[in-house]
Amino acid sequence: MPARVIALRPRPRRVPTRPSPSPSPSSVVPGLDERVSVEWDEARELYVVACRRCTETVLSNRLEEGEELAEAHRCDPELAALLADITGEAA
């Protein structure tokens, strides 16, 4: 039995909704020690909240939620110490 081929039309690309004005590609939440950043990921169309100390990463579709997560973040001290020992950085 021959394979049946169905031609599909390409989906229109969704335009990400961002708060106005457009956020900077990378921003550090004020009041923190600059280890937690909130960045817009164009490919995923999401904000990425990432801690440079313990590598915890959270995705959010709203900038405000990402900033709240960054402000509330607390590193796991044992994990941060282990990662610092492996990478040779201060915990």
C-alpha cells in the first residue's frame, strides 16, 4: 500500500506579547547580588530566570512574574557550595 502524503500549510509565526516598553535582552533584578538574571528567550518566547550561583532556572511568560521569582529566590547552600567547589568559584 503506497504511503499517503498530505501537504500542510506552514503555521503563521506567533508574535510574542511583551510588556511595553520592550524589556532589555537581559536584566538583573535591583536589590539582588546580581546572581539572578531575568532574560527574554526569543526562541521559547518566555522569560528565563536563572541563578548563576546554584543554576536554578525557571521559565515565565510574564516579566513581572519573572522578577518576583528572582526576588524570592534563595539558593540551596549545600548545592551552591558543591558547585563552587567544582568550578573553583567562591560559594
